[in-house]
Amino acid sequence: MTQTTRVDFHNWQPQLSNTLKFVVIMARYRQQWLLVRHHQRDTLEIPGGKIDTGETPIEAARRELYEETGATDFTLTPMEIYRVCDGNSAPSFGLLLTAEIRSLSAIPKGSEIAEVYPVTRRPQDSDMTWPAIQPRLFDHVTRRHQLLEQLGTYQHVIWDWNGTLVDDAPLATDIVNRLMASQNLGSISLEQYRNDFCHPVIDYYQGLGFDFNRLPFDQLCQQFGQHYRAAREQLKLHNGSRFLLRSLSRSHTQSLLSASAQHSLEQCISHHQLDGLFDYLYGLDNHHAACKIDRGRELLQVSGIAPERTLVIGDTDHDWEVADALGTHLWLIADGHQSEAKLGALHGSVFRNWQQLNLSEA
């Protein structure tokens, strides 16, 4: 590998399996990460290998984990797709998984692996096989686990949807520009959108120069909704969100509190294959995003979990208002509809983007 090698990460979905060539499994046994040493190498590596013809990535991961560590009883969790670009050839793709091992036997006879090494921290890059790649995978997983440990102080996590989990701020900017063009109001950039967007949304549109005598606010909202619905199936979740949702669903009460209409929210959850990850889905019955606090109060009452054990995660000033009214803790992610500067003026726990959240750098 050359010095130009780059590793990045993308949300895992089963339908992407045919693009993958490799699996890598970050496995933990008795609170230690398991690395392995190949018979013909002096360096350590994360268990994994190529996906055989006819295998699914999950099947390959189960096989590789047993063959390389002797693990017989474990829980395997797909994390994310990783992509490796070295600047000299086509990118290669693999699936990064985590495993919690409950039972570990001897390495099977005939295995390529000579030894299993339990570690609590990553070795130096030079001590790892493929030093431009595997240290990045190791760090990516351990930082996610640090984030999960940080979230372990809460019992209930309430997520906002638009901008927080689904990456729709660019689409919103495009729609606003269409509406502005129809009224001869010019255009804005994504950066301008994030700097200026606010709640109530009627104030935002007034600030852009919309004349509600020419285009009534209700009609403007309807047009926005029509454009949004026409394009929403092309939207993607923020990278890292799917794994975090899946992980939290095993240990926390997890809810969705959104200004989206209830039926629309349910359709979006189904489309993004997030069914079963939320205990409660609370949307609104109008398009004006005016009653999210009331819905939040209903949600807290139904959940039975105290506000001080609850964390709201959102991306706008309205999420700050919701958390303040409910008395919950709050994290804001400036990767959605409002800028870091705008959110930072409201609250101290602001993540610059999803990447910073995934690195647990708050």
C-alpha cells in the first residue's frame, strides 16, 4: 500500500452485499479485543478474509471468526462498509463487523493462524498487517464503543429525524431555491441555509422575502411537502447512524420524535429498513412543526422514564426548545439544518458533524 491509501466508511445495507470482497471482524472476548498472527507473518491483524463464492458477508464472517480464533458462541453485528482507495487501482470494499464472543475454543487444525492475541489497545501501525488499513479499522470500532459507553449513562434516547438521522438538508435547500425562484427571490447555498434556518419556519420564509399575500404560508408548506415527498426515497441516512441505532436498540429505550407527519414518518422508517429499532414513533398531524413539545411530553409520559435519564439528539433550535421544555439532556449535531455556530450559541454539547459524533469528540 502507498502513502495515498485512504479508508472511509458507509452505512451497511444487505442489498449492497454483491459489492463486497472482504469481511473484517473486531471481536471482543472478556473485555479484550482479539487480534491474530498468521503463520507466515510477525505482524498482528484483525480476524477476517475474503468472501467465498456463494457466501453472504455474514456467513463469511462467521466462518472466518471460527477459523481464525476458535470462537464457537458469539453475537455478530454488521457495522459499516469500508472502502479502501490506494490511488493506483479501483477501490475495494469490505464489511466491518463487531463480535461479542461468549465461548472460545482452540484454533482449528489447519488454520492459517498461529496465535490469538488479546489486547486492550491498538498496537503500533508498524506492528499490524496492512498498516495503512487495519489500524484505521481498529480505531473506528473502538471509538464507536467509547461513544456507546458514553451513551450508557442514559436509559432513553430520543432522536429527531430530519437532518439528524436522515441527510436531507441539501434537499431542503434545493426545494427552498425552487420556491424562491417561483417568486423571483434569487437563491441560497447550503451554508446560507444552515446559517439562517430557524423555527418557527414561518419566520425563516419571511426572512427570505416571501410575500404571504402572494403565496400563502399554508400553500408554500404544501408545495415544499410535494417536492420533498417526490425525492425522499433518494435520501440516505448519515454515515454511522444505522450501526448506532442498531446497537442502542439492544440496551436502551429508543424513540423517534419528529416534526414529520406520523404516517410519513412510519413510511420513512420502513423505507430505510429501521423497523423494530424504535420503541416509540411520535410524529405530528400537520406540516407546520408546531406541536413537537406536546408530542414530546406525551412520549415521556408513555415511556415512564425520567427526563434526567433521557437524552434528546437533534440538529436545530427547535430540538433545543424541546429538550429544554421536557427537562432532558441534549446533544446537537451540526450536520443537518443548522450550522455549528448557530447551535453553539444555544447549547454546549454540539457535534460538528456525524463524523465527530462517531469519534466521540464532544
